[in-house]
Amino acid sequence: MTRSVVFDVDGVLVHGMHHNSEQSRRWDTTLKADLGVDPSRFTEEFIFDIFVKKVVTGQMSVIEALERQLPSLGYKGSPMVFLDYWLKKDSVLNDELIEGIRQLKTRADVRLYIATNQEHIRASWLWSQCGLSQIFDDMFHSARVGVRKPDPAYFDFIAARIGPQDQQPLFFDDTPKVVDGARRHGWEAVLFETNTDFFAHPWIAAQGDETG
């Protein structure tokens, strides 16, 4: 029976911000030295405000949002330059996990998807520049969907596109409230802390046994 296996990006596929701060890898540690922008202010005044409220749901482009906000943070350069810096710093793939997913891809009865709260440009960057298009069947990012996880409409959007399933989709995400939302939607959702949560999952391990 075919099964869909779904992965979050940050804290899962990418070594980035994780719900558990001890597992996080920050992209902005040299932001002040490199571009003159205080990372704490950027997080509070940009990420937690206009970015979360409008950019990741597709209501505003990240370039427009940066154009508006960066001058108040002391950055006078091009938002294109800032975004390029951000994208390159925040795209460190979890290679061990990616290799495990590549092995899973060899099975004809598995479909692989990405489910992430993400704006359009970074989603495209990860898909095309970081090679995720070579592994996954589709990416469902919040700017495409119009709502963020764990809104029920987010999971409805995915369900409409992947179609009827032989088994529950299996989902790995680092955020407890998202995991809870996926479970309410009927998915088997796993709280991802480390790669062991993927490799030691009984169904995942069984696939390796069958192909080994």
C-alpha cells in the first residue's frame, strides 16, 4: 500500500530554528557584524510581526516587507542583498536525514512531501537551489496555501492534492502544536527532536529492513 511521508523544513530537513531551542542552529549569529542589523530586533520587529502575520501566508512579498522594515533597523542597503545573505545562511541541510529520505525514495510505494510555514522565495530556493526537488514529490508551503500550520485548512489543502490515502500520512515536525493539529486531522504525526525520531520509527525502520 502506498504511503505519504511528510516533513517540516526548519528543525527537521534544515538545521535551523527548532521548537526546542537546544536543537536550534541560528542563521543570524553574525548578522550584526556582517550587515549591521541586531538579530534580536530583527526577530522581534520583523519576524514576529509582519513576516509571520503577512509574508508567510502570501499576503505580502518578503522583498516588500524587508523594504519597509530594514531602514528602521539601521540597514540602508538593498533588500535583495539582505535576502540573499539570509537564504544562504539559513539553508544548511540535515544531510543524515536527507540521505535516509533518499533511501526511502527508492520504494515505489512511498510518496514524499514537504509541509512548511514558508514564504514563496525561500520555498523556491530550498526546492530548486538546495535540491529538494530531486527528492520530494511536492512542497506545501504556507504562502502557497494561504494559511499556516496547524490551521485545519492547511491540512485540508494537502489532503485535496495528495488524494485518498491507503494509510495515514506519516508526518515529522518539531513543533508540538503542529503535531497535535496533524493528529486531529487523522495523520500519524511524530514530534521530531533528533534524527533518531525518524530512523527509529517502526514503520521507517521496517522499510529499511525490507530493502536491505
